Amino acid sequence: MPREDTLRVGICQFAVSNDVRANGAQIREQMWQVKQAGADIAHFPECALTGYPGYKGYAWQGFDWDAIKEETAAIMALSKEHEIWVALPSAHRLSVNRLPHNCVYVINSQGEIADRYDKRFCTLGETPFYTPGNHPVVFKVRNVTCGIIICYEKWFPELFRDYKRRGVQVILDSIHSQERDFSLRTDKNCLDDAERALWIAHARLNHLWISVSNHCRPDQDNTSFLVDPDGRLQKLPFRETHVAVFEIDTSKALWDPSGPFRDLALAGAMGNGQKFDDPRSIDRTSL
């Protein structure tokens, strides 16, 4: 039996479409693969069940919410059967005339929705499709504390710091990352490298493991991967449907440079010195 301070994450990527039924079938197939590989949780890309809004004229008008409900129920039932957790990106319907949340349902190994994360920072392009959320989500799988963000939120270090303050060890980031207009860039690959550097920096600065799950359609520009607190990446194949299971050992001794003073910084301190009244310290304009 794995130790309680380890977590086996199954990172899943597939060519997410706007066909809810097809997406649901693919999710269940990859859940089976995750179970066969002995993982504790299956992690899927942003909008894995619904498809990503705005793609090829996608809109909520006439959307088949019954299909979402039925496919989610089937995924929950399979989660219980396989006794695995699932981080299921979807859309959460709100009241009439209100846009839904871009969400991740946290389904536990009993097939229950343990919590739901709603994307808090939506891009300008997403605001016609979604209502932003307003809360973090923290949950435990085995004895490992996890949190969730969604895609664009990687640009907000405050979210990572807040999760660290809450004792989170592993962050699951479901993303939808595709090729963009590179006309203003001299190197087409620089965007990939720059974005991966963000996740590496968040992992290093906050001593976190970060699981990143992306779709793998032909326009995928960043593959899925796991980054550890040392900043080391383990990647899935580029633009291929794939499941990879990684073991996260939170007891492993990894160098944490800011660890001794991170709590001070999280509490608002801008240094680790003591306040004192030495005139030679106070006078900052003389030798």
C-alpha cells in the first residue's frame, strides 16, 4: 500500500471537442486507464466535458444541459466503481439569464461531488461565456492537500500564495492552451517556454507540485505535464491522446530555499530582520 503522504496523479489529455457525449466517453475510458495504472485521482483538461466556449462558434444557446447532467452522473458512478477521485472540468449552470461558471467538479472515490471550483479570473474573451467564481477549493486525497486553478489563473501568483497559506501541497491546473497569433513574436516557441516558466516558478517559489492537463487537439501549443518543487518537468507526448501517472511523494526532501522564512513573507513581512534603533542603521545617507 502506498504511504498516506504520497499521491498518484493520472494526468489525462485528449482532443476535447464540443460533443458532450463523445467527451464523456473519452473521459470514462481514460478513468479506466488511470485506475489500471493504480492512480488515486484522474485530472482532465479545462472544459473537458463541455468543450471550450468560443471555439468554432460555440455558444450556450440551445446547449444540452441534460447531456451534461447525464454524462456527469455516469462519470460519478464510474468514479465510485473504480474508487478513484476525478477532477472533472465542466460548466456549472446558474439561474435563468445568468452565464454559467467555468468549473472543475471534485468527485471523490465514493462517486460524490465533494466540492466545485469556479474559475475566478476569466479572460476578456471568456467574459461573454462565463460568470467568474469567488472561492478557492482545498481538499485531501489520502493525506495530501490539493487545490485547483484553471488555465489563465496561472498569471496570478497571489492565488498560488494563498493556496500555500492554506497548506496546499499539490495544485491541479486544468488548461485550454492553443496556438495563437504569433505575428508580434520573432520566435514561435517562446510562448511555450515562457508559460512553462510560470508554472516552474510557482512550484519553486511555493514548494508545490503542479499538475497541468491540456487538450491535445492539432492546435495544442503546450503539452500536459507535472512539475515538482525542484522545477523539474515530466511531460506527456505532444498532440497525442495519452494518460500518464506520476507519484508525488510529499515527504521527499527537496531543497526549499525560501522555506525557512516563507511564513514570515506570507504574513506580510518584507524581511527577516528585527526592528532596532541603531543610529548607523537609521542614517541611510552616510558611510
